[in-house]
Amino acid sequence: MALVRIDFESKTLGMDTVCDVILPQKATRLIGMETAEREGGTPVLWLLHGASDDETIWQRRTSIERYAAPLGLAVVMPGVQLSSYADMAHGGKYYTYVSKELPEIMHEFFGFSQKREDNFIAGLSMGGFGCMKIGLANPDQYAAIGCLSAGISRAGVRRRGMDAARKRRNEAVYGKRDLHGTEEDPEYQARSIIEEGKPIPRIYHSCGSEDFLKASAHHTRDFFLGFEGNPFDYVYEEDPGAHTWEYWDEHIQHFLAYIGLEKQADIRN
């Protein structure tokens, strides 16, 4: 595998920005590693960070490169600050950047597969909500969504009792706009997918039994299991654990198993 840091211009954000990318690579003599490339286009995992983190965090705190290598899977990890992956009321248009511009730029740079069945989006905490809203608002782009330690509920956006810093952050992100029926309303987007016959992304969802966002996860679980016949192939796992990297390191592996990419041949010497 190759790890590439890319500094490039985003017209959507109106500034230079950064993204880390793990690229599949055929290699030999890598001790303890299985690596592979695929024929016919490289599949991509768009992997989103949480509120305290940046584009480097998944490589620093998990073995995502080791998990992706035998699958021949590229991993794209953008940095989005504290944007909540939103087109901010007072800030950058990060929803548009991640869902529209970034895929175009990465496909142009690296020639990744643009087939829906080869594109997946996942994230944790802030990135878990981000991947839900981006995936459900753009169901023609992603075959599967992986939400870790988050949910579709926006209960925290304007709730009472928030500290001053969180209030300022939410005001910067959402302002006073009506979020109903927008990309910020995943429940509306999910219903629209079914009602309008759009492509249906599969959803893997996991939250620790001691996680402070468990209530939001349960709301999400109950919402998706309320669809007759489980059209989203929705899977919920709640295992012992909290809002920690130990949990996410384990459950990103569960998501990779869920999407069903075949392991490529082991070419170690």
C-alpha cells in the first residue's frame, strides 16, 4: 500500500485543503502484510473523521491500511475541521466539497472506479452522522454506508442546555435555516429513496453499549428497522465498548466484512 498526502485547491471551499489517501499496491517482501490490486478499477472507501480529529486520524489510531490492503481497496480521508460535513452558514461548503467535488478530484487524480458498486462511505461520531447524510442524500453514488458511534438524529443541533462553545459551533454550522427536507435531514432522504425508487444503499451501523450517543443510535436502529422488508439491508451491532478507538478499530473491520469485497490473492514472498 502507498500513503499519499495531497494538498490541492478546492474551488468549493475557496482555498487549498488536504486529504490523505491509501492506495492499493502490488508489493513483495512486506513482512506481515498482504497486498493486492484489482483488475478493472479500484474500489474506494470514503472514510470520515470525528469532531476532535483530522485527515490523519484513521491511520494513526487504527490499522485501516492493513485491513484495506488485501481487499485492493483505496481509502480517501478528507479533513473537514469542525464543519459537521455541512454547507456551513458561516464557513465552508463542506457537504458539497465531500459529496461532489472531492470524488471528482480524486477520480481525476487516481482513476478510481466511479461505479456505484465500488464506492463506500463510512465514518465515526461526527463522521458517522456525516456519512449517513451524505450517503442517503446521494444514493446513486454509494453502495454501502458504515456509521460508527453516531446516528441520523439531529437532536444535538439546537438542544437546550448546551455550553456556550457548542452553541457557537452549531450557529456557525447551521445558522437559522430550516433543515427539514435538506441533506441535513437523513430521515427525509431515506423515505425519499424508498418512495421515489432510488438506488438503495446498504447500511451497517454500530455503537458501543457504553457510548454517550447510544440513544441516537437506538433512534436510528428503530427508524430503519421500521421499513417493511428491511430494504436498506440494515444491520445494527451493539457490543461492549464506549466512544473509543478500540471500538472503532474493531468495527471498521466489521464494516469491511459487511460490504463483501473479496480478498485478493496473497502475493507475499
